[in-house]
Amino acid sequence: MIITSRSNDRIKAVQKLQSAKARKETGLHLIEGDKLVSDAIASGAKVQTVYALESVPPFDGIETVFVGESVLEALCTAKTPQRMCATVETPSCACPETYPDGLIVVLDRLQDPGNLGTILRTADALGAVGVLLSPDCADPFSPKSLRAAMGSTYHLPVWTGSLETELDRLNSGGFTCVCGHLAGGDSLPAPSKRMALVVGNEGQGVSDAVASRCIRYRMPMRGRAESLNAAVFAALMIQSLINVMPE
């Protein structure tokens, strides 16, 4: 059977996952596109149901519901949806009892879901061990964040917690915590095997409470621009810190 009506109750329930409220209430999120669905499955994400065009072979052990093209367009937020989307159980974002060695990327009130997803993808590609979000960050499981992350949301842990509390724990655990700050020095701290990089809000930067728990660093600017996009700054800093960290 193929669902061809956008007013189908099941389809309307899935559409609601485009909103943060529905994602929170159901514990599910929606992913779009062939690559993201396949990558989520390969990464071990708990994919609940795949909604696909009839030309898509069903996935072993996962419910597949076939839909018409207009229905798939209604389910997806992308302007050019591919052949499938899927509902996925949202993993726990609780902070760990013990943080792993390596570089942790910390995001303080980051608001743009595209920036958040891009930083997740960069952290994954360059070898960070996890990403810690303040509770008022953009939703990492929103459609835009997931598209920008390109599957990296399922490759490394994403935690959410009070940054003041968690940075205190990181500092007590031997982490060197660094944040970008206009009042910071121009030298990075000595490298260690446990480091945390804090990236602040796009407009306001890192909060005073967070900055007080970090070594403040101001990236040298040789041109006339006064600042960088948050995702670009994160990429440059992740690369710089990863390159000097001991094995």
C-alpha cells in the first residue's frame, strides 16, 4: 500500500516532528534524504520508520512505509527532497559521569542551527571526542542542524548541560578550557591531552560566567574584519588545538 494523501493521520503526525515541541514530546526526530537515512542506520541510530518512494528497497529490520512524491515533499523541509526520510529515536544528551580524553567542543548559546550542524561535522572530521551544548543552544536534532551535520550527529556524543557546572567539572578533571574572547591573550595555552574549546553565541560571544572558567584567547586578525563566523572560528581552533595535542 502507498500513502498518497497528505491528510493521512500518520503523515500529519510525522510532519509535526518539524517542530521542537513535537520532538521533545515524542522523543523522536526526523531525518531527510538517502544519505542521511543510510548513514544513521549504519551508525547504529535507532531508526523507527522509513518513509520512502516505491522505488526504494525496504531496509532489513526497519519498518518501511511507501508514500507518494507529494507526501514525501510534505514530510521534508528541504526544497528538493530525495527518495526517503525517517523517524529516529532521539538519543540521550545527558552529560557523562566521566569525560573522555581528547578535545571537547563546547557551544555557549549558539543560535543558528546551520552553524551548530557545521560545527558538529567539523568536530567529527577533525577528531574531537564530543560536543557539549548549553541548554539554550539551537536544537541539534532540528532538520537544518541535521542536514548541516551530514550524519556527524550520530558519529560522536552530543551532551547538553549547564556550562558553568560542566566547565567546573572539566577543570577539576584536568581539562584545559579555552574560549574565544575579545579581551583574551594572543597565545594559546600549553597543549595537553584533555582540552575543551568554548565557542560563544554568534552576536554576544561567550557569557561572563563561562569565560571566567576558561583561558581567554583572541585570534589574531590581520585584515580589516573584526570577527569570524562561529563555525569558521570553531574549525580553525579545533584544527589548531588537535594539531598540538599529545597522542
